[in-house]
Amino acid sequence: MSPDQLVPTPLEAEHHYRIFKPFRAGIGSAEFPGKGRGVVALVDLPADTLLERCPVLIIPDRDRQAVDPTIVFTYVFMWEHGTTEQDLYQHRGRAAIALGLTSLLNHSYTPNARFVRHIDERILEIWSETAIRAGDEITIDYQMDLWFDPD
């Protein structure tokens, strides 16, 4: 995240709140045969491009026992410092749902994008790892043992 995205603007400082700055650079959702919904590049995207910055909805530790057995579990990110996505299977600690197209990203062992968790800011970013051509699916590595066959 660049410094101008973290430093409060004069308006934010005056009113004592943060203005969320969403960012979506040429991406959209699409239906992929055999996979369901996913995220697609609408334009050519260079490597190291910020594709999306979205707020997250925190699932408190106390609610994980009720939420984890539901379909919601397949859309969450681990949301504790010093954790990995694999830690979701311990069913403790906070989790988070990305409120944007990020929730629709499909898994790949050779992804063309990566996610960056900003835990304290409650923001998740998606960055292109490689150049992505218009029409290509944007994927991330879920970084955990998968509950489905990715083929």
C-alpha cells in the first residue's frame, strides 16, 4: 500500500474518520465452465498492478463455531497476525470475508495474482503477480489444504 493510501487526508483528520478508497482496475466477474463464478481481466493488466482493495467483514472468534460448518467457510480469509490460511482449519481466531470481487477468486497452484492482508486496517488487496491478458481468469493460491479437487 502506498503512503498516500495510509496517511489520513485533511478531510479525514478534520472529521476523525477514515475514508475507504476502493480500487478496482479493469476486473469483473464471469461464469467459468466447470468452475462457477470467478474474476476476469477486462483489460490487459501489467504485473504488480493493484487489482482490488476491499474492506473485510470480520467474523469474531466466538462466531467461528457457528460459521465454519457453513458455506461461508469456503470464502473466508484468516484474519489474525502471524497466521496463514491453513490456520483456518484450527477453527479459532478471527476470519474475514472480503467485500468485493476478491471473494469470487478461484484457486490455482500457478496463480497470476496474490492477496495481501492488512489486518489492522481491515483491508484485503489483490495484486497481479504476472501480466494478465484481457479475458484471462484471475486466480490466487488459497495457501491451504483444499476441500475440493482443483482439476
